[in-house]
Amino acid sequence: MSETLFEQIIAREIPADIVYETDTTLAFRDINPRASTHVLVVPKTRYRNVAELAAADAGLLADVLNTAAKVAELEGVADKGYRVVFNTGEDAGQTVFHVHAHVLGGGPLGPEARG
């Protein structure tokens, strides 16, 4: 069994509503959406947070951001606007310690539309 929830999703040990996948990333719908579009983008290699990922593999961080942009396009929010959020640490609301980007959109985003 994989260590984190996201590793279990990547390994297909538990189901997820997958939106898009590349060789290095996986994008799937958040089970507790904060906006009409709320998709999580995770690298398939585990790093605890975005700072750790940036320090270790800038190319993979770019892949995560490129996947986020592709998700926005696929979800129809790229032209009107969307938010990409990385929560880093417990005080920021990070609950799964496998770096992930929240792609939020689908209408005006107020403070409640956070990752």
C-alpha cells in the first residue's frame, strides 16, 4: 500500500475522477471542491511541499504548472481566469504531505475559493 492518499490515487489503489495525466503528473477532481472547478495536480514523484519540489526538481515543478494550465484549458476556465494554489505546511491548510496544486475556477473567486 502506498504511503499517502495521493500515492494511492497515482497507483490506482483508490479511485479518483481523473481529468488529465502526463508521464510525470496526474490531475483529478477534489472530493471537497471550493469552486465549481477544483482540480488537484500532483507530481507522480512525491515531494512533501512546493518548496521541497522547487529545490529538488525545477523541471518537475514546471510540469506541474504546465499541467495546471492544461487543466484550466480542458475545464473551460483558462480564458476567464483561474487560480493555482499551493498550500505549504499545516498552518497554510496542507493536509496531504505530497505537493499538489489546486486549480480553481468557474466564476468569480472570493476568499472562500482556496485550496
